[in-house]
Amino acid sequence: MMTVGSESLQGLSTEITLDKTVKSIPGTTSKQCRQLEDCGFHTVRKLLHHFPRNYADLQNAYGAVDDNAYLIFVGRIISSRAIRAGYSFSFLEVVVQCEFVNNETNSEFMCNDCDNGGKKIIYLHLKKFFRGTRFTYQPFLMSIQSKYEEGDCVCVSGKVKKMKLKNHYEMREYNIDILEDEEEKHAHLECRPYPLYPSKAGLKPDFFRDIIVRALKILPANIDPIPDEILKEFNLLKLHDAYMQIHSPKTLDEADLARRRLIFDEFFYLQLARLYQMLEALGSHIEKEELLNKYKNQELHAVSVEEWFPLTKTLLKALPYSLTPSQLNAVSEIIWDLKRPVPMNRLLQGDVGCGKTVVAFLACMEVIASGYQAAFMVPTELLAIQHYEHVLSLLQALADGVCKPSVALLTGSTPTKQSRAVLEGIKTGDISFVIGTHSLIAEKVEFSNLRIAVIDEQHRFGVIQRGRFNSKLYSIPTNLRVDAASSGQSSEETTYMAPHVLAMSATPIPRTLALALYGDMSITQITDLPPGRTPVETIVLEGNDVGFESVFQMMRDELVAGGKVYLVYPVIEESEQLPQLRAATCEFDSISKKFEEYKCGLLHGRMKSEQKDEALRKFRTGETCILLATQVIEIGVDVPDASMMVVMNAERFGIAQLHQLRGRVGRGTKKSRCVFLSSTSGTLERLKVLEKSSDGFYLAQADLLLRGPGNLLGKKQSGHLPEFPIARLEIDGNMLQEAHLAALKVLATSNDLECFPGLKAELSMRQPLCILGD
Ligand SMILES: Nc1ncnc2c1ncn2[C@@H]1O[C@H](COP(=O)(O)OP(=O)(O)OP(=O)(O)O)[C@@H](O)[C@H]1O
């Protein structure tokens, strides 16, 4: 445990200094303050978080001065002339002489004009043009010329362009800074990296550089809210030094160390906020300790099959297959967690079709067997019906003497009379297992004793929707009340607890990324596939006449061999705006005609619930062999003997999404194939990654790198990973674990952060959970 001493005062000046207005920066004019504020830079903190996008350093110019290279030099002005060149045209030309260090054996520089130390002189020409008669008057010309005086030491960055004259270069898109300060001059002559700031809303890089330098001067050393022990243990710079070194590094290594500290902060405060929020929601000290211990010991826990409730064991035996080792471990691990006195918050991850559903069903059975209720929430009606029927068929297989749980379905389309009866059954406890869509979290749904909520495809529900289950409390067993009482807590406070939550995801996110998103979640992974599966043969083709002909031939072969085919379309109906997109309803007739001997079905989101159900039922039973569908089938649809899929306009979908779609085939033992048709040849390359790999983790990573982390998962429907200001999850993910551990350490010392007022203040300033949409 950490000692609490000086830390309690530590970081208090953070609030005082970092959150002062930009007006407090010495030498900042009121115009500059207004400009900054208009741009959203209200505080010193905001300004200091405007980080350089890159650094230029003089070493850039060591090797060669290549045409069009973006380089930076420090040198002296040797001439500055403002000249009237016509009736309404003038220009300023500044020539800067730079000593150029040549350590290349490049023939151009094996020159006579290099001195013995390998140095040579080059001349940079900077021109600025003015049009308009008012720019041709002498006073104007004198004034611009006097801004740059001969002998001034300057830092020049820009694109270089060789001139005819040897060793002379023209600078384009340049920036010129006069180095006034002796220290600054030396710093640059010592080859310090030079921060290159991004412009923002018309404010130029120089503007930021200038004000940030002044802000750094007033930054006190004692601004770090993170305790010294944590800094030492995780080898982190102090916050003050991190700000200094990110904005004004002596070397690029210094800038890297600073970046590491600032990334750590982004992750640390997110983890701290998550865990803090969870601890706050818990009543007793025992629960809090239990929670922290659980996260500290991330080793695998399990409850062996013998210890499961008889109902769960019976269902396991009645399954038409044996669980894979990793499915079995997953159930055991989840059941272990269900027996803890704190609400479980677990993510069950596994690639498409690996068999997550049955794992979740078994967990629900365990809860039901102990006398409580289970709810299973899925994102689409189609999936709810499928799961409902699946559970019924599994339960049917149980012997007659077994007491079977009562199961109900609740979706937006459940007829009023029926839904009233379901609501009543849930309230009285007559229904112990309910499967449904987001209707399950409506306020009017009152559970008698809900103890587990399974959320399938959890990223498709908003954070708030997921959290809604927490308000559907259940009463905790008496023995836990005794524990709570012995810890000095009043039993009333601990009478109710939030249900266990098991979220499922088929979007495989690397473990570290999952931690970033769900710092408070434990993770269970299914790493194998049921036996007998063969990888889906994947073909990427251009959707031209030749492409379609070969696809139709493949379909014919498949159908002759007794297979079933999904045709997936990006839209339901043709649209004038996007005429290149193929539409499911429009192609129904032509496909039906082309494959006259086979029956076709249609399935899309605009159909009524029972029509959708009927279409899927017919496809499942083989009444139809070709199903023209839209993305509605993307998640969870399970027709094990479907053996071919063709995706039209595949370029419209993301890689992870196509992987999900492809997961609808190859779910049985039949060899399957999937064709992605792209309407443009340019996008073929991007899709080819799917031909090479069927590993969801690999593809998710490829997608992440291709599109940036913003587009993979989501707080709403679209699926987004949180975007951090500087951290990039795909690269900096390893620092998450460290930040997680650090947050646990801090909270183990002080559950409510009372011993760390600086950290508490920082949390409320940063509001890190906003990143996740909380
Ligand atoms: N151990 C197993 N052996 C054989 N078949 C299995 C096994 N586990 C599950 N299955 C079958 O595999 C198919 C896919 O399972 P399930 O629908 O649970 O996968 P999932 O992980 O939820 O997939 P998705 O991410 O696509 O929803 C189902 O038909 C299921 O009955």
C-alpha cells in the first residue's frame, strides 16, 4: 500500500495554475487572449495541451538539401531588401546565411567549398510578395525591411528549392522566427528539436509557439497530482517536466519521454474514473476491497463442472455437441464470478461463430437454478427470435422430470396483450428467463429478482443503455448482509445490488484495447472454434460482367450440390443519389428468373417482424435456397448449413463488418465460400486482406490501422473506440496495463481519493469518461 503524506498536498497547485485563464500568461495582449478564447483555449491547461504535431531538428539538413524537402535551419540574415518592382507590386527578400554541417559522402558535398570540419555555407532566399499600390510606398517598404535586420539570428523552416546559383536555395511555404533570446539562440544552434505546432482556426504555429513559451515560464514545479511513488514505480516524468519537454525538448528522446507521461495520464485518469465510479456505487467496505482484489488478481478463476447447479449440468449434458475446451473454461470462469458478492462486469469475447451464445445460456441457467431471473438483450428482433427458439429447443431436449425454467420473448413487436402478460410474469417472477431487444430496459419492465443481464453485441448498445440494467436491482442473499453488518455497514444499505452483467462481443479487440474501453471489466476469451469447421474460402472480385458471370456460375455449382446462398446488398431499394448501389428488392425478380429452379427469399429491415421471421425460417428449413438480404443478417444470424455468401458493393462495408458478414457462412461442417464484389477496381486491394486472413483479431487490427481507432467499435450504433488526444490505441496500448495497475494502487490506498485531493480535483477537471460517452 502507498504511504499517504506529502502526496495529500501534492498537485494542489495544478488547479491553481493550469486552470487559470490565458490572461494570466505574462505579456499576452487582450487581443491575443480573445483570439485564443475564440478558439477554445480558455485556460493555460488547454493551451499546454496544444502539442507540437512534429519536431524539426537541424539534423534534418545534415544529409542533403533535397529539392522540395521540408527543412529547418538556423542562420544569420546577411541582407534584407524591400523593393518596389512595379506600379502596384513590391516584394521583400531576406537572405539568410547558414552553416551547413556535411557528414555525407554524397558527391555533391565532397566539394571544395567545405572546410576541414566538413562544414559548408549555404544561402536561403525568402521572398514575400505584395500586390496593391499602397504596398509600394517608401514608408511601408522601410517598415517591412526593418523587421529583419542584417546580423539577426533567425530560425527558418520551409520547403527548399535549388536555385541556379551554386549553394543558393529558395525557401517556399516558409516560417521565419527571429531568435531574440541568447538562450534560445544557443538552444537552436545546439541543434535542439524545433516544435512544429498545428494551426488552429486561423491561428498560426508561430502564434502558439510564442505564447506557449511564455506559459511555460510561469509553470510552477509542483503541479503533479500523481503521487511520487507512482511516478517512480512506473518510471514517469513529473508533469512539469513533461510539459517543458514536450514543448521545448533538448533532444527527441526527451520529447518521447514527455509524450509517454502525457499518454500515461490519458489512460490513468480514464481507469481511475471508471474504478472510482464503481467503488462509489458499492455500499460496504468489504465489497470495495473485494472489487479491488478482483482486479489486482487477474489470474484465471474457475468453478469446476461438478460444482455447477444440477440444472446447468443437465443442460450441458443435453447439448447436441460437447463444448470446446475454451467454451468450458469460459462457463467455469463466469460461474466463479457469479458467486462473488459483487456484481460481475465481464466481457465475453470470441470470433464470429465460436459459440458464445451457448456459454451465456449456461451462465443464465446457473443463475436461474439459484432462484433468480436472467435477461438476454440482443440488438435485433431477428436475433431475439432466433435465440428464443434456440433456448426452447435446448430445453426441450431435457428429460421430462427436470424442472424447466419458464422462458419469454419481449421485443418492440410483441403484441400488446402478450407483452402485458410477459411484463406481469417478469414482475411476479413467474418468468425466469427473458430474451429480447432494448425493450427489456424500458422503465416499465420491473423484474422480481434480476440477477444476470447478458448483452449480446454489446458495442451496438450505448453506454447508457447498457448501464440501465444496473438500476434493475435484486436483493442480495442474507449471508452477504451478515458480512456487510460485521463490517459496520447498516444492513439496509446493502439490501439491494445491481445485477451481474455479461457483455458479449464478436468484434475481437485486443485485450489491451478492451481494457482501455472497459477498464472495470474482466475479460473472458473464447479462443478456439467448434471442431470440424473449415475456413471459408474467400474471393474478392470486381463486380463487372465477367465478375458476375463467374459468381453466378459458382452459385449454380453450390446450389446443385445442395447448398444455400446468401446475397447481401448494401441497400433495400435503388436510390437516385447512389445509382451504383445494388438493391435487394430490385434484384429479387432478376435473380429469381436466373435461378428458376430454386426458390428465392427476401429479408430486410423494413419488413414486418413476422415477415422477417418467416423469411429466415424458410431459408433455415430449405424452402428457399437463395436469400437476398441486407445487413440485417450481419449479426448473430445462425443457419449452419448456409454455404455461400455474395456481398454486393463490398467496398461500402468496413473490413470488420465484412468479417462479421462472412461469419454467417462456415458455421457448420460444410465447406463454404464467400465472394466480395467490389464495384470499383481501386478498392480491391483493401478487400484483399480478407482473402488472406480469417482471424478476426488480425482483421480488427488491420481495420484499426487502416481507418484509425475511431471507427472500430462504438458508443452508439456505429462502433467507435475512444479517441484520445495524443495516445494512439493501436500503438500505445501496452501502457494501458500500467495505468490500470497505477489506478488500482491509488484506490487501494484511498477508496474515495480523500487522501489525494489533487487527483480528485484533476478527475473532475478532466472528466475522462466523456471519452467513452458516459
Ligand atoms: N462446441 C460446439 N460444437 C459444435 N457446434 C457448436 C459448438 N458451440 C456452438 N456451436 C454451434 O455453432 C454455431 C455458432 O454458435 P453461436 O451462434 O453461439 O456463435 P457466436 O459466437 O454467438 O457467433 P456470432 O458472433 O456470429 O453471433 C451454432 O450453430 C451453434 O449451435
